[in-house]
Amino acid sequence: MHWRARPVNPRRVIATPEEALDDWFRCAPRDWALGALDSLVRMRAGSTTTLLERYGVSEWEGVDGRCESGTEYVFYRRMLRLGIHPWRQVRIPGSSPFDFLIGTRLLVEVDGATFHDEADQFARDRAKDALAHTLGFTPLRFSHDQVIHDRTVVEAAVLAVVARGDHVR
């Protein structure tokens, strides 16, 4: 469902993802809109070129569907602006993929409440972090709210690890 300025039905209109994105690109911060576009590209890999052209997105903006959520994309784009180039969806031995690898040692997870607030997932996330530590990695974990609403805290944490050189040790 998507609310429109002039709906056919005065209460609601069902919009296509592209129609919803048209509105989102008009009213949301560009990073958020690009995050939504990245999610659509992930679902419709064969339509990437058409979608990028529709929204005037260039290759350097990094929209390619490799992030698993819009929030991950927002984090990725902000890191690029800081001159940090994270690898996306990186596997370490014995673990499911981490959202990002910065340098050779800093692993970053961006958690949304949808998949990370249940007790069993919470425990798996902590086990994943413990395994990363065991293998010599430094894991950082940020929530959706931190990435979207506390960007300075997120950026400061990543920049501190990078400044110490802990991302390459």
C-alpha cells in the first residue's frame, strides 16, 4: 500500500515498487532512497540498468543489490563518503556472512529489529561475534536506529578503529 497525493481511491491506492520509489526519491534523503532502490535491485537483478536509469543513479553510488537491507546500504554509502571502502557480505571460516569487512580485520554488522530482537537470533549474533574475536577479527554491531539516527556515533566508532589501525592488524 502506498499513499498518493491524488489517489484513484480516496483512501488508498496500491502502487508498484517503482511508483513508491518515485515518491520516496522526491521526499526522502537521497541515501535512504538509494537504500530502498538497492533493495529493489537485489530483488530484481535483471532490471538493474533500467532501475538505475529511472532514478538517475550513477555507478559510483554503489547501488548493485549486494546489501541485504536499505540500512546496510546507508551505512555503506556513508563509509564511502569517509574514504572507507567496505567489502560487502564477507564470509569468515565457520560463520554466516558479515555485512561488511573494512581492511582485513574490522567486521561490521548492521542489525534491524526484524531479524535481531528474538532471543535465538540474539544468541546467534553473540556467538558469531565471539567466533570473529577468536579468529582475530574486531566485530562492531550497529542497530538500524544507530545507523539512521545516530550517524555521528557510528562513524566515530568506525573511524576510531581505523585510526588505531585495528582494521588491518
